[in-house]
Amino acid sequence: MYKWSNANLLTFTGEAEWLPNISHDELSNRIIGSLFGSALGEIIGLYTHGISTPEQCTISYPDQRFSLDPEPTQFCTKRIPEGMERVRWYYGYGQWADATDQMILLLLSVIHEADRAPPHPAHFARRLKIYKQNGLVALGQGYYPSNLDWVTKKVVSDPSFEHNPMKAAIDVYNNQRQAAERKEEDVRLTVSNGAVVRTGVLGLITLWLQEKQPSPWKDPVDPVSFKLGSWEGTSDIAIISDLTAKTTHADPACILSCRIVTRLTRACLRGQVKHEQYVHDIVAKTVEEFPEISEGCMKRLWEQTAELDQLDLASKEDPVDHTYTAVASGIFCLREAIKKLKKGPVLVEKEEVFEDLITDLVMRGGAAKDNACMAGGILGAFLGYTTLPRHWKNGVKNGDWLMDKGEALLVGKPGDATATDGGDKNLVAWTEVAHLWNETRAQTRFLNAIRVKEEKESEEEENKKKEKKAKWGNRRKAVFRVLKKGLGLCKIVENKNIEKEKNIFLRPEIPI
């Protein structure tokens, strides 16, 4: 039985469900695999994140292979948008980024409760607020101006967020839609992938809950916070997914995406995904629960996930970080993994399955780290930790720490690091954050200056080569003209001599 401490919100009284036919070791393997799969997907995705086309990705990384151990593949500094140098400079090689950080915040919230209670929206909001200003304090990373998506930044910055996060999310959503009606803003900004990329961990958290029975939850007391949608008759798993999504994202498309990912990850962890039809049924069932936005969803999330070329990861119609793009990436990789394992589920082949699918995905560019994080979490839950490529998982920074937190979910061992403040009693004040932000901006300007200098030097070198080639080309043409002219003159002289000789021989005899 789970109970949330704040009686003004919700209280869960549903019964837990025992896992069928799965050992503790296998469950641990899948849980750790899902966490590491998300982290690895985001780490590898950092290499091509922001590169606009697959062709540019291939130019940047012609080998189309990545390694983290023993020597990491070096970042390509060209053909990436401004700001990515700052992200890479902070995280470096082998360190996951903000999507996995937010998953960890949810995981720590559950572990801290000791009885594996679902993450309370207000508790998660508090953690997210601290994270935005101080970084992942549980890991001791220190401050970083996090690379959060536009919607999350906007919502977390709202004054009411910490006390009433869902009201802040709905206000941002409504304001954006009103601005779009006035043609001042793009309404598509509200469907960013910020909520769905952290949702995979909810599959771990809801692992023991029932899916088939309606929830005993009714509409909460506070209608302002939860006015978007009613949960009566909805399963516990869907409600937990919705609450976590609505903490920052109120767009129905984001909520739909989170439900799909939560159910897919949970099914993979429980060993229920054996064929593609099961995946189809989960997607179709969830889409049917959102009739107001269901048009075109099955085409985007199922029909177009049959092949990688159909995913449209760099769509011109939708933002590159659209929530459906991330979900479609995960569904595609899961479908491909199911197909490949039918040929022969050998351990070595399983390692190749994960690496090949994530590599192919990130080589498409776009929101590569988010798409690969989404796909990696689902694949890790499906394949397990033991099947992840060794030269990737051995190069993950703080890998032992992440594994310990995954195991803590099973045995329930809270500690200072799982507390809301991460056990850090000296959190960075906002005045210090502003100072650190200025330092980071200076570092960013320095990195941008290096990039501009490298691009300028490269451009100058290419221009010199072109000038040299044109110069030699002009010289060759001049030589050819001289030779041609010389040959022409020789030919003219020769022709004249021949005519002269002919005239001598043909000259009539002069009588004496």
C-alpha cells in the first residue's frame, strides 16, 4: 500500500501485483539495463546532437562507430549548433546529460520513500527546482546551467512551480497557445520531448502495480492543479505517468507519449514483450485513450516506425525535439530488436543489437541524445544489462553509483544521497548561481571563439587550395595555349614550305 504524505493531493490504496515468472537476478539485470541503456544512449547521442542531416553526421564521423573505453571517440567540433560546446565541455566523455539526470531524480524520490511509493509531484518539483540551480547534487556534480528543454525551463522558473507545479505547467501551456493564436509564438513548442525522455524510469517504478484494474483514485480536491483530464476509471500506471508528465508538460501529446513509454518499459522489464503485436497493442490502446488527438497518431507512432528512413527525425513540419519523434525512435528500436533476436538470441549478437541500433539512430542527427536516451532505456529493459556493449558501459562515468541506485530500488535502502537536497546542506544560492552562470557564459564564449577560429582557419585553408588549384589551372591553360599556338605556327610554316616546294616543282619551264 502506498500513501503520499500530502493529503491535499492524492492517496493510493491499490494492491501491489507480484511479478510472474521472473527471477530476482533477471529483474535486476533488466532494471540496471534500462538505467544504463538510457545513460549510454544519451552519452553516444551527444556526439551528433544538433547536427541537422545524416550526411553531415557521416562527414563528422566517417567510421560511424563510437567507443568510450579504453579511449573515447573524440567529439567533432564542426557542424554543430552554438551551445553544444558548452554542454560537451561540462559533461565530457562518458557522462550522461540532463534527460538521465531527471530520470535519476524520479528514481531517488522513490528510493527515499523506502516503500517504493510513486514519486509525489510536489516532491519531484522540489528536486527539479534544486537541479535547475545546483545540478545533480546527489552525485556531487555541482552547478551547471542545465540543458533543459524550453517548456521545462519556463515552467520551473514560474514562481508557483514549487508549491503547485501542475498549475504552473498549465499556465505556460495556455499562455503559449494564446500567443500562437496571436501568431506571436509557435504552438508546437509545447510538445517538446522534455517530459517523455525522463519517463522510462516510471516503468521501473510501476513494475509492481496492476494495469488491468481501474484505479480507486478519484478527481483530487484541488481542481486547479489537476483540471486537465479526469482519472476516474484509469489504471494506476497511467495516473502515475500523467502526474509526472503534468509536473512540467500539460500538452496532451506529451501525456500520451509518457503513457506509451511507461507501459512499454514496464512490459519489457516484466518479460512480456515477445513479438511486435504486443508492442502494437500497447500503442493502439494508449492512443485510443486520447480520442481528441488520436488522428494521425498510429501513422506516426506505428506505421512510420517500421523503417529508420520513415522516422523523419529532422522533420521540417515539426520541431526536431517533438515528443512523438522520441517515442517513435524507441518503438522502432524495440521492433528491430525483436526481429533480430528471432534469428538467434546469442549473447554476442545481443551486444551487437544494442550498439548497432543506437549507432544507426544517432547517425541521423537531430535531437540525437534525447532520441537515443529514449530508445536506449527501452532496449536496455528488453535486452538486459549483460547484453550492453562492454566498450560502452565500461566507459560510463559514475557507472558504479548508477548501478547502486538501480539495486537500491529492489532492496529499498535510502540514504542521504536520496534526500531532496541530495544530502548537501550547502546548496548554491541564486546569487551564486548568477555568478557561476556568468563564468559559464565566459567559458561558452571562449569555446565559441575556438570554434569560429577553427572554422575560419579551415575556410582559409580551403580557399588557399582553391586559389592554388586555380593558379596552376591558369598556368596549365597558358602553357597549353602557347604550345597550341606554337604547334599552330609550326604547322603554318610547314604548310608554307610545302606550298613553296610545290610551286617550285610545278613552275613551268622557261624557254632559253
